[in-house]
Amino acid sequence: MGYSIFGNTTGLKPGILKKLERLYYRRIPPASIITPELAREIAKLSAEINRQIGILINRKGEITHVIVGTHHQIEIPELRGYRDYIARLKGLRLIHTHFVKEFSKSRKPGTGFNKDDLLDLAFLRLDLLGSLEVNKEGEPGRLHLVHILPFPEMREKGLSFEERFFYFYPPKYVWDIKENFLELIKTIEAELERIKPAKSVRDSEDRALLILLKNPGDRDTEERLAELKELAHTAGVTIVGEIVQQRHSPDPKYVIGKGKLLEVMIEAMRTGANLLIFDRELSPSQVRSLTEITDLRVIDRTQLILDIFAQRATSKEGKIQVEIAQLKYALPRLRAKDDAFSRLTGGIGARGPGETKLEIDRRRIKDKIARLERKLKEISMQRELRRKKRKKLNFKVVVLIGYTNAGKTTLLNVLSRTEYLAEDKLFATLDPVTKAVKLPGGNIALFTDTVGFIRDLPEELKKAFKATLEELYTADLFLHIVDASHPDIETHLITVEALLEEMDLLHVPRLVVLNKIDKIEEELPPALLENRYKGVAISARTGKNLDKLLRKVEEMLFPSW
């Protein structure tokens, strides 16, 4: 019938191969985990060839795969096409033989399985995994069974890792097993369905697990996680879980350890997650490895920020800058027929003007980047001409800088009486906007809003937004806008100062503007804030102290006034 045997069949006699192929004809009652007759047959064959044998059985009781392993293990083939939706089990159960003599050497005490077995169970989303003891006479011994534990409320403290995520049955001889397989699977899947996100979350939406790696000495874990949440929210992602692992250094292949990765996979099944977002830049090989083993889309913080920029770029210049950044980010990560990146055909991590297909070769991408950079240079020259015209009019230039979502655009709107987009989201402003503002003494100054800064700003974005950031070099004064209500205010201040130093702009006079005091003035008096940070405390939303701010700006721009 042309059936193939998976695994290494080297050295097997034709007669053995025929016996293995005949297994494909076997069919067991769908409610049975495995029949005594089938258990005897695979045990006898396994002893005869002195290798492990595995069989994958679907819910109709049909054998779909016969796998020949080594004496110590089997390697499961790719299972594409079998119920690929992540929140569902695969619809296949695996029963494999294991020699009694070897059993105690590699199995985890009390479980009957080693970590590789459990990884296979979770990553392949198998219905059930069974390990059948085989003695030296080729007779079947006890069958060890395990399945994923879908009940999150059972993850009590004090349980071992295995007990938190898996249910292990007491080992029994096959003829003593009375469990109804179909009823068991029905119960597990009903529970997975029960704990899925609310129905308001559509299947087409991105549902992400946020993954953060922390060093033992890190003290800003909560702030980093909060910022990653905010970035995901801004990108339109529904967050269904967060996983933090403490490690001295990232795993070179998977970033997090295999045990934690197993936890990620089970959480993805429990929550219906279809996306993993890491709070660090991943190497191309890490993205490939993670995608292959989890069967999920994987993006890093850089790609998430690029996606937000792609969504929010509205001007021609902004779109070009984002596309250049996306192409430069993607270039070293492209590989022909790379499944990890072929997944990024839509949704978070693959939208906007920079979306590319893998068929585009590197040379064409480099040519496109060169064309876009020429266009950007032309726009930059046009901006320079406009700046020179403004300089001739002898207007002083005040540039609003600060961490993203500090309230720069809201402040500019209030001061200039305009209505530019100002949202409570990160990177609401990408394109610089300049407006004339009348100061208390009658002088006119040009106030320019700029893109918000963020810690670990991707290098691609720094380079791509060079034309936008050129506005900073024309400033007579920086207004460093700070969200005074943010718990991580110190990091925000340091991040902006570090970027100014990197851009050789520390010589420009600057005034710290402590915004959003309306949120905290009952707890922290504005005067105390001003004294601590040597700035002016305001509320752009309520208008509090704006006259004081403008007077201070005028004093700094026109000292003789």
C-alpha cells in the first residue's frame, strides 16, 4: 500500500519491515487507549529489533504513523495538518515502547517519563502519551500514561514542575486499563474551551504571551513588563498572559530554558495565544528555533516597536522611514523557505509599508533601501530649506522632547490651540509638528513636537528617523517633558539624557517640565517635584501652571526681556 515507516530503518530485515507496515492496518476501538493485542504486537517487534517503536493513533482508532527509534529513544516526525489550531489538542496519541532495563535510568522518579517525553507531549499537543514497558522476552509490562493538565487552578505552590502541568496515571498493565479515551479527551478539551479568553476576543485577533527574561540583580522587572504591556496594547494586541524567567544569561537557542518553554507552550494552549512577544531583541536563529518548536508566531520588542511605527506613520516621510527600518531589520533575518518568517504574513510584526515577502532576494531589498534613503535625503533637504527660512525670520525654536507618552503632543495642542492627535498610547506622534506660540511678553517662538524616546530604542529606528531627529539640532531650547505620575520617572529621565548625549546635544539649554501633576498632586506637592528635579510642574490636561511654564521659557529664550 506504499506506507512509509518513520525513523531509522537501516539494518531491518524485509520481514520486519513487512510486520511494521502491517501495523497500519490495525484499528482499535476509538474508546480504547490501546488494546492488549496491539500492545503485545509492538512489544514483541520492539524486542525483536532491540529498538523502541512508537505508534500514533487518531481518535478513530486508526494508526497514522509507525516510528522506529533507537534502543533509547524515538524521534517523532513533523505532524503538519493535524488540527493545527494552537488552543486544541492534536487529535493524536502516542504509545511507544521502552525497555524495562533502561526504564529507571532515564525516567524521572514517580512519573515514568523524562523531560524529552514531556516536551514532545506539550509541543506537539498530543492527546495522550504512553510509555509501554517491554521485558527481555518481548512481553508487554505496565503502561505509563500522562496528559496535559488544563486546569490552571490546580497550579498550587509546593507542587513539582511536572505536577503543575501534567497528570500522571498510576502505571497499569494494559488489560487493567478501564479509562474511556474519548470521554477523557472530551473532558480535557471542554476544560481548555472553558478557560479560553472571553468571546469578545475574535479568532482573527493577536493574542500574546509576554515573555521577559530577568537577571537575578534586576530591580526594574515590573517597570519593563509594564512597558512591554503598554507597547503591546498600543500595537492592538490582546495580552493573555505573562511569563518571567530569572536566568544569569539567555539560552543561546531558545532564550529561556526548556522547562520554561514548556510552560509557555501549555499556557498558549490554555489561553489560546497565537503570538509570543519577547522583551529583548532575538537573533534570527532564536526566532527560527522558537517558531519551529512552539508552532507559534514569535516577535521581539524591536519588531513590536517597528509594527507600532508602521501603524502610526501617516506622512510620506514617516512611511519611508518606517519602511527603511523594517527592511534593515528584516534583511539579516531572511532565509529562503524559512518557516519562522513565512508566518509573518499578517498581524503584529508584519504590517505597514515595510511588509515584504521572502521571495524578494537580498539584492533587491538592498536596492530598495538605497532608493528609499535617496528619497529621504531629498525630504531632509526640503526640511533644511524650511528651517533656514524660519531662521531668517529670527524665530526662536523650542523642541519638545521626552519619553514616549509623556504628554508632549497634548502640551503643544494646548499652547498652540490646535488639535493634533494626542492619545494615551506610546508613539502617538511620529512626524514632527511645528506651531507658533505667543509668549507672555509678546514674543513669538516656534514649538516643535517630536517622536517620543524609549529605552533600548532599536538602532534601525535611530538611523531611519535621522531626518526627523534633525529638528533637535535647530533647537534654542529643549523642553524635556516628563510624566511625573509614572512610577519609573527616574529611568525615563536617564534614558532621554543618554540619547541626548549620544546625539551630542547636551550643550542645548533644557528645561524639565513635570507633566500630569493632576494625577499625583495630592500625594506629592508640585513644589516638592520642582525642587527635586529643578523644573516646572504642570498639567497640560487641566492647564495648571502653563502660564508659569511660558514665563520660564521666555526668560530662557530672551534673557534681557
